[in-house]
Amino acid sequence: MKSIKMTAMAALLATSFIGTPASAAKPPLGPPTTDGLTPQEVCDLQLTPAEQSDFETYPINEVDGTWVNDGPPIQGDAVGDPEGYGTPTSSSVFLSNSYFRNGGSPNVWALAQATLTYPQTRQLFAFTQHQTTSSSFDCYVFKIVGHDTVVDPAGLQSVGNSTVDERTIDLPDDYVISDDDFIVEGATVHALICISPNNVTKGKPGTWTGKNGFLASNCPAASTAAGGTVPSDNAPNI
């Protein structure tokens, strides 16, 4: 029965509501009382108990808004471990007997244990974003009298209504960087320990130069232990 009424109402809508003077309509119910309600729920609120006798209502002329950010992103739980960020400085280098050369360089490197101090700390966190959107619409109020007569009093119509909806969406994980030092103890690094005499004097004879606390007097033995030219597996760290 309701579908028959709606069909008849739709056929007469153009000659009934369109001609209703806007100045006779109710003022909108408006936020904040409509926040979180659907347009249909807002239209239902327009009908007071005294006006509900056989009248129906539904929203028309709906215009949906776009979602906009409400405030900055919200930082959630950490999803990664803290780590060093920036260029570290090294200290407490303890060399092992793992001498090698980088490519064709006559200099000598070694694996070393070092304490690395990064100037900053970063950590991966989850983030969310709160958003709001508003929709505007009018409420059409009517009833069917008899077989096909639509009654839609101007005083029951409502224009310029709005609702406000909200949601919270997930954002991609992102790093939070602080200025706190991040210290890594016992890090394995590639340390330059001996500069070749050829690199210092550009000729012979010359002297070895020790680096990173390695004694120059031990460089000849380290050079012999390193052997000849070997392919580089990594550039030196320090």
C-alpha cells in the first residue's frame, strides 16, 4: 500500500512541492542536534506528535559534502623498534685480526667492534586521522488523501537542514624522529687501520700511518696478513 502511495505522490510532486513558497517552510533543525543522524532521521524529527497524523516525510535535494581532516594526524602505538637516525660517530673501536684490502687500494682495513652514537632516534608508529563531513537537504512532508490527492502543507516543509558525520581512518605508518641520541654498542664496522706509505709520500721509502687507534708499527705485519688485492665487499665505515 505504501508503494502505491509513493507512486501517486511522485506523480504529483512536481505540481505540489515545487510550487510551495520557501518562506512558509520551517527553519532547519541544524547541528549539533543532528550530528550523527541520517537525513531520514532528521526529517522524522521535523514531524511533531501533533503533526504525525497520516503524514510521511523523506529527504530531498540532498547534497553530500566531502570528507575533511579534523585536526592533525593522531599518533598511535609503536609498530617498530627505535633505531638510530643520521650520521653516527664511533668510539671504543676494538680491532680484530681480520685484515683486508678494499679493491686495489694498498691501504689496510679490518673488521672492528665499535660504539656508534647516532644524533637522532626514529621509530615507526601507527597513525589515524579524524575526519568530518556535512550534508545538506530539504525535508518533504506529505500525505495521500483519498485515491491520489497529495496534501503537503507549506508549514510542514523544512528546508536547509544539515547533518554532520564523522569517521576515523587509518593512515600509513610513519616515523617519529626525536633529537635523542641513539647508541649502538658492539656494532661491527669496516675500519681503516693503515694508510700506505705510497699514499703518504707518493714515493719510496715512506712510513705507514696508523688510523683508528691502530699502531703504525703494526701496519707492515697487517699489510702482509691482508695479502694482495682483493675485491671490495663494502666501503669502509670509519
